[in-house]
Amino acid sequence: MKDSKFLYLLIFVLFYAVNHSQERKFQIHTIAFYNVENLFDTIRDPNIYDEEWTPKGAQSWTSEKYSEKINNLSLVISQIGTEENKNAPTLLGISEVENRNVLEDLTNSKQLKKFDYGIVHFESPDKRGIDVGLLYQKKHFTPVHTSSHPLYIYDQSKTNKHTGKKGVRVYTRDQLLVSGLLDGEEIHILVNHWPSRSGGEKRSSPFREAAAALNKKIIDSLYSLQPDAKIITMGDMNDGPYNKSIKKVLGAVGDKEKVEPLGIYNPMEQMAKDGQGTLAYRDAWDIFDQIMLSEPLLRKEYDSFRFWKARIFRKPFMVATTGAYKGYPLRNTNGEVGYSDHFPVYVYLIKELQ
């Protein structure tokens, strides 16, 4: 009887050991994007329209409010993706920042300082003075090449006062390209903030289509140098996954199985169909904040980094609980400091450990 018990115990131990040894283990990186909505310092810059974001401006934007905004944003960023990955985002695209100084204040905040983020930032010609940037954890990512790509668009309804001809340039955000090594693997990150819907969705659509064309040109140039290029393009596109700029001009595909070589996959398309959203307008939700990936990141071998899944980061403390905008993202309103009018988005990249 004792021999039988010992035999059963031995079989159980061997079975557990064999199966446990066959468990697959993966390295995970969180890649995120966040429109932080009007992250301005309190200092008046005569070169841009930032008057309202000063102590005497319309927002009564004091040092105390600015510090609270920094703390709020850093709290959000520190938690993005932590349900599957204890680390904060390895790479974070960011938009609506006034300058490099506000990014330095953000990365030096109590919540984020321990992650030792580096910064890639260029000044854009946007008339409001807002830019895009990329934060990266120095221990995991090393930038090799950075560049800023201007978008040239013109409002044909206006006349150039210098030339007398139709067409006045609309100054908007440049597109940021950062190529580098993610734990030794080459990857390319594009950060975008496409033109707004000011003047109406239909009238302004050509501007975003032009932004999509520029984005595709950059992506195609990377593909031409390396057909297996791992590319992530992210940002606030001011269009949904179903709009012409994304579907037709950029050519993003919502079905992972239908993405062809040299193509782009948009995991946010299905999320939009499921009724999810990153921002709301007149009680209608949409996904303007998107992260899209090149076809090599979808391949089934996990010996190098691959796309796993995409999510919208939304926690109760980021949501308005009272007033006309109950259920919306909790933004700055009525003199109170919030977070942003957008929820962040993120994807996981994984690689099997040998």
C-alpha cells in the first residue's frame, strides 16, 4: 500500500515537473500613446498663442494647477498596461505638450522619475505651440535616428496677403520619427497629431488625408529600406479607424489575417466596432487615438518582438462622475484640474524567452 502511494506521488511530481518545464515564458513591453490635453507651463511665450495658459489668462493657470496636472498625468502613465506588465510603458508617444520643459517636468515627477525616461522632442510650427514627443525608458530603448517631418497643408478659402493668391498655409504639428533599438531589436516609432476638425469634419478632412499621405510616405520609405521593418505609427488622428484618412489613404486593415506584406494593421478598428472610445462628443464615442503596426509585427513566430493585444486605458478616477459630462474623460473644467479629454491607448509587444 505504501509502495502504491509512493508510486502515485512520484508520477504526480514527474508530471508536474515536465509540464511546468514546458511553460512558455515571454518578455513584455507596453507601448502607449496619450493626448495629455493642453500641457502648458505658466510662462508666457510671445511666439505662440498661450495667453490663456498663464496666471492672468482665461484658465488662471497657476503653478499649483500646473503641478497638479503633472501629478495627475504621471499617475495615469505609471499605471498604463500594468494589468499584464508590472513596468510602466517602455515607449510613450505623447501629444499636446507646449515644449520640452513640460516633458522634463513630467518625467521628473514623483510617479515617473524611477523609470528614467529619455525624451525625443522637436518644436512644431503649430500656431497654438503644441507638439508631439516620445518618452522612452533608457534601460530598454536606445534612439539611433530621430527626425521631424513637417506637414504642408493650405486653406484654399483664404488669400495669401503677400502673394495675392489663393491658399494660406495651415500650421500644424510635425510628424515625429524615432528609430532605435528595443532591447537590441530595431524598431521605428511614428508619433502623430493630425489636423483637427475645426470648421467641420467634411471641410477639414482633406487636411487629415494629407497627414495620412505623409505618414504613409514615411512608412513606405522605411519598408523600401527594409521589407521586414517593425513600424508602429501612433497618435491622435482626429479621425476614427473607419475614416478615409485611415482606411483609404494610409490603407490600415482591421483584420489581422488580411494584412498583406508591407501593410499596416489597425487593432483599434474592431474596438471601434465594439463601441469602445477614447473620447466623446455630444454623447457619441469615437477612437481618434490609435496605434497601428506593420505586418512583420504580426507574424506568428515569437523569437523576436510581436504584437500581442491592444487596449484603451480607462480607470474610474479618470472619468467625470457628475455634471453635464458625467461618464466623459475628466478634463480641466470650471477652474478644476483634471487629466485629459482623451483616454490613452496601448499595445503589448511580446517575445518568447529561450
